[in-house]
Amino acid sequence: MEASPTTPPRPDHAALAATVAALQSRAKAELTELVAFMSVADEAQFPKSECEAAAGWVAGALRAEGFEDVALLDTPDGTQSVYGYLPGPAGAPTVLLYAHYDVQPTLDEAAWISPPFELTERDGRWYGRGAADCKGGVVMHLTALRALKAHGGVPVNVKVIVEGSEEQGTGGLQRYAEAHPELLASDAILIGDAGNFRVGLPTVTATLRGMTLVQVRVDTLEGGLHSGQFGGAAPDALAALIRVLDSLRAEDGSTTVDGLAADARWEGLQYPEEDFRKDARVLDGVELIGSGTVADRLWARPAVTVLGIDCPPVVGATPSVHAGARALISLRVPPGADAAEATKLLTAHLQAATPWGARVAVEQVGEGQPFRADTSSPAYASMAEAMRVAYPGEEMQVSGMGGSIPLCNTLAALYPATEILLIGLSEPEAQIHAVNESVSPQELERLSLAEALFLLNYAAAER
């Protein structure tokens, strides 16, 4: 396909900002439509048709903006990712824009102040599952491109990829990209799935922790027993599992996996403890866990979390010694460590910590490598200037993120010369993955402007 022959004139910053502002009502309307899809990529909880409908919406939006080669990619995990290509001027660089349309489950739906799949404005924010993570990222990309088109055209070739199973960590898009390496090849990649350090402070995320996800099962008996008749001598599998899980933390709450380093330091932007307590909504009098600075704990060190335990609920429980028990464990792996090696260490630790000769089985169900970006690249200079304009009086900050985006490592391995940047709408007040997730419309507007300015700057940069 042929790119357009001329480079569009560079618009005035104020005019571009005014256009982005004028597009916000459309952004809200579209985010309302996107949030309405219950696109949790887990057929045990939500029908697959909801994800398919969300993918179809994204594909339709790309076609309406003139994208070519728009396709629903059937990835190996059974989900669909959406791809499109928008040609720019001849000789222009190519930028890949990433977001995902799948979302986390709603958790306790009764705890939502407004329905999770109805975008609701309240106290200056827009509430709804996926509003920030990451359907808002889809709308951010669309808004930035529309603003540029209103001022002469998009100055780069644009590829868009919108994933359908990022939250499940099943790796479908990663494997698809590895099998079709030419598809996402680009000069720079803008991942719209991170967030500012706080509202109003422009931030790029330079590091991501990787992760490993394992199920551990402990078995002690052929079947459950009456606790009055057998309790005290019969080995209780749930009690054994509790001991195993407790071994993963030191007295101060630090993660302790035998052989896994947990003393790295974060150099750079710090996270004041009082700000973290507020952002994390820690109850009065409750201590934070771990040692070192908050930034050390979040961005430079491993962190274990027990995501779930299979055991009888309190209501309806019987006086029984349990024959088997199971837990799902997440281990966040810091940059500099290898997720596969961390999985081996975690597995060995769980096996060694199992008491009473109980039978233990550990099964890995997910894995992603940590990521570290090169912040000295031209793309970061282009973004710093863009954010300086979009956030008057502020300078771009560089932070880490404790979460994982495994696709980043796949892209870095496939395209080692490509610059990768992470921005997005998931600042602390967004409460992503929790009940009452929300997005700041001001952040959506400013980051859409920053993205548009970045594309202009990057097109003009010498590489």
C-alpha cells in the first residue's frame, strides 16, 4: 500500500489542544459504548460473545478512521485481537499503538456505587470497569489520531493492536506476534496501558515487574474426616497449606522465596509513604509490609500475593478435617530477574515448606518476563517535549510499575531496535482491578494531546 506523498503542516499547539478538548464529548460517548461490553476473557464468568462484540466495536472504529487491513486476529488462546494500519507520509516512521479491550472481573458487584458496565459520571470522574484499564486507552489513541487528522493528517505510519486477553495473562497475542513477526514491526511502540504517578504529573513507565502464576495443591487424606473423631492426629490439608503460604513472607511482610533476591533499590522517582497509604486506602493503624522505600518494594523487589484459596466458606462449613486444599499464588518478578528461574525457585520453596510429609503439587498457569526500557532514546525526548506542552509547568517523570505487561518483553525481543514507551490512564485514583474503577476525563484529554504531540515530535526527530 502506498503512503500519502506529503508531510502535513505542523499545527499550532493551542489549536491542537482546542481540537482535543472539543473531541472529549465524543470520547465520553464512545467510552460509554465500550464499557457496556462485559468483555472479561473468561467464559466461566461471562459469555464469549461480549468480548467478540467489543472486538467488533474496535474494528469498526478503526475502519471509520480510514485504517486499512483491519482484521480480527484469532490468537492461540481462543481470543481475538484487533489490528489495523493507517498509512502516513512517504518515508515517515511507523508507530505501533497498543491497548486492550478485555477487562478484569467486577469482583463484588454489590460494592460498586454505580453499575460496573455503565459509564457513570460522579465527582468529576467517569466510573466503570475498564474506564481506565484499558478501554480508556483505546479511546485515547482514537482521540489523538482524530485531532491530528483535523489539522492536516497523521505524520507517521500508524499500526494499532488492541488485545483481547491481556488481563487473563494467557499469552495469545504474544504467541501470535512471534508467529507473525512482520505484523507489529515498527520504529516506536506506544503502550497505552500504564498511568501517571498521580493525576496531573506526566509520567512514562520505564520498568515493569514480570510475574509467575502457580497453583499449589496439598493433599493429606483420602477424604474428609470428622474433626471431633479424628482431629488432633489426622493431618489437615488446609492447615498444611496455611503453613506453606505463611512461609512466603518474613515477619515484616517481605516476600521470602528461597534463593530469590529481595534487596534491590529503586533509583529515581520516589513514592512517599503517606501518599501510598492514601492511594492504597490502608486502614488507620495498619502497617505497610516489607522493608526499604515504597518504591523499592513496588518497582524493584519481588512481591508474592495469594490470589485465592479453595476451602469451604464459613457459612455451611462442617466440623471436618480437610483432605485437600488449593491456592493460586502470584509472584511479581522485578527487572533483572528471570521469571522462569523465579518459577523454579518458587516451586522448590513451596515443596520444601510443605509440612508433615503432605503430598504437594505445583502447577504453573501463567508467566511473563520483567521489562526495562531505554529512556535515553529519541522517542523519550519526543515524549518529554509533548508532555511539557500537554501539562504546562510540569516535566515528564520516569517511574516503575509493579504490574506486568508480558507483551512488552515479546515486542522487545522481536524488535530489539524499536523504542518502547508506556503511558496511560491508570493513575492511583483510578483504582484499576478494584471495585469502582474510574478514569479522570482531564487525564484522558491531556494524554490524548500528549500522544498527538508525541507523534508530531517523533515524525520530525532525527533518528
